[in-house]
Amino acid sequence: MIVGEKADTKFWSDEVLAKAQAPKEMFVVPGATHMEMYDKPQFVTPAVEKLNGFFAQHLA
């Protein structure tokens, strides 16, 4: 899960993560709201980097 620290919807991510099977991880982007995760490079870039690393590790 990737979620903005200030996202109003973060509680849903918390619920999904609790029910998910491994491998699982939550990456919280500091200072980001839900909407800022779509188009603000300072928030999107770390999220994409995290996804790349996670997929490389678990889908290789």
C-alpha cells in the first residue's frame, strides 16, 4: 500500500493492509494528501521508486 500521510482515506489502506497476505508493506509518503499523490512530482516520485523496488524484489 502506498498512501499519503495526510490522506483522508488512509484508514481504508490501514484496513486493507491488516487483511492482506504477505508480502505486504505500507509506504507512507510524508506530507502528501490523497489527491497530491496523483500529480505532484515530490510525492509521486518516491511512490514510484518504492513500487519499483517492491516489484523487483517480489516478482523477480
